[in-house]
Amino acid sequence: MRSELNELLSIFDRIYIINLAHRDDRRREMDAELRRIGLSLDHPAITLFPASFPPDQGDFPTRGARGCFESQLGVHRAILADGVSRALMLEDDASFVPDFRPLLAAIRDDLRWVDWDMLYSVSPLDQQPGDEAVGRHLLRLSPDHTFPLAHFVGFSRRFSETAVPYLEAIYGRKPGDPAGGPMHVDGAYCWLRADRPDLTILGTRKPLAVQRSSRSDIAELRFWDRLPGLRQVTAAARRSPAVLRMLHMLRGRK
């Protein structure tokens, strides 16, 4: 446990976990995830970052998209204000994979050889045209290699220095603006990467974390998530071994 703790914090100075104030269920689940790897929400290197919960969607596709965008922009501002060199941003539905420890150790060794700006570890990645292998476990991603996930992402201070004005400009534009108007934040990162090919964007071939099955605050709730009695049953089902096995199968494990 101790070596695992040191390995994670030798890569990241600070861990920010985005969490909505009313989602105490996710806080409990995230704390349990952290304790599996020798951490907890009480650790001084971990910041529970208050997620935005806007009253409406504004110019964004949905209210949830606006909230996610505002939350991640807030994390980048916090990285700069806190003087952090490298940060890990987790969404509160992230779940560490069973082989987290050996994967992290292998990835850490490869990271020693590159000065990176953004690190994705969200889904299995195969090398695509334009990507470059970095050791055995990492890919330097071309701007054309994109995907719509952001539950486990690392950032350098340089990336956040770029992201804050870039995301603020997107936020302030009108929908459909050719320079990029309000959109989902993972899409905004794709735009930024295309505009700044000098930034070093890495992805892990195997993910360190998947997303837990959890009631969403982005999409409209299904009827079983709106009714209190069924909500508890559904939450238990989402934590069942069968559901978790399905999630790990989806990330490419046998």
C-alpha cells in the first residue's frame, strides 16, 4: 500500500476530485476507491472540488454539460492558484482498475522519459496514425486521436495556463461560433489539442480507471432513479460484482 501511495503522488502533486455537494453517495464511493489504493479524502494532497450545478443549460447543449465545463475550468484555475506543477483530476464516479498497482508502476517508469502536458487514462487505446509509442505503456496522441471521456486526466501547469483562457473564450462565445462556442468539455479539449499541437498529450494503453455505473446528473433521470425506493435498489445493483465485471469487460479485460 505504501509504495502504491508514493508512486501516485510521485507523478501528481495534487489530486482534485470533482463532486456535487448533494452527491454524498459518490463521495462515500470515491473515498472507498481511494482507500483501496492507500489514500482517502482526508489526505492533504487530495482536494474535494465543489462541482458546478447551474440553474439552466445557458448556451450549452445541456445543463450537465455546462456544469462539467464550469467545474473543469474551475479545477484549472485552482491548479494555477495553488501553484501545482502536475495535477490529477478525477470525476467522482471514477473506479480504479483491479491491476492498478502494476499498471501505475509501469506507467510511472515510462513517464520519466517525457515532459508531458496532459495524460489520459480513461479507456483502452490502440495506436492510430500519427500517434507515437512512449515506452511500452504510453502513446503520444496526435490531435486527431480523440475520445469523449475525462474521468481520469492529468495536467501540467503549462496545460492549465493554456486551458484557462482557451476555455473562457469558448464559454463566452455564442453557439455555432466557428472559433468554437459552448460545448462539452471533452470536445473543448479536442479543439485545444488541435490548436496547440506543441503540447505533449499522452494516453495510457490500458486505463487506470473506468467509470462506475452511477445515477447521472447530466442526463435526464430514468424513472428508477427518480423514485426513492427503486433508487436504492438500482444503486445496489450498480455496485454488484456482475455489473462491475461488465464494466471491466468494456474496458478490454478478459
